Amino acid sequence: MKNPTVSKEGFKTFFSLLEKSVHLQNLDLSGCKLGVSGMASLCSALEKNKSIKTLNLYRNIIDIDGARALKKVLEKNSSLEFLDLSFNRLREKGIKALTDGMVANASSHIKELALRSNFINDDGFAYFFEKILLEKK
């Protein structure tokens, strides 16, 4: 079955409800093609939401701008435990932004991070492992 198309207005309405949700723990937005504007709206909602533990953003056309928006969330969020960003367009700058967000948050609870197929080069992964393994202790 093909994913239904959701309008930008539909996402805005959903994300405004997400801000206020205290019970929702798992959110799967895989394949929704959020792009830049969708990620900005989602991240704005996630900055206020404190209940989401699992966030699946698989195949959503997320690039460096989306990663920068997520960085702000990761700097403050302490509920998120699993984040799937597979099959997006993060590249080296995107993984660096995400890494900086996680490192800046001493109360981060992220245990699983999926990043396959994101055009991340060796320098990007070296930065990630160096910061997470050495500085996050």
C-alpha cells in the first residue's frame, strides 16, 4: 500500500498537536517526504514535546538544514532513545550537526541511531565516533 499524501497544512496541524502531547511515545514518519519545511515544523514541535522516545524519519529527504533543525532538538531533548534517519541526505555536515547536538546535551538518552545510506564520508563518521566515544563519557 502506498503512503497517503499529507499536505503541508496537515503536517502543521499534526505537529501543533504533537507539541502538547504527553502520552505519545513512538512516532513513525517514515516515507512522508518531510523535506526542509516539514522538518522545521516537526523540530519546533519536538522542542516542546517531552514524551517521544522513538522517532522514525526513514526516507524523508532530510538534508543539512533538517539536521541543523534536529541539532537544536537534540541539545535539549532528554526523552528520545531511538532515532532513525536512514536513507536521507545528511552528508558530512549533517552528521556533524547531529553529533554536536547530542554532545551538548548531558542528559541525552539516545541509545540507538540509524544512519545507513546518507552519503556520510569517512571524515563525518570519524567526527561522530571521536565526539561520542571520547567526549560523551
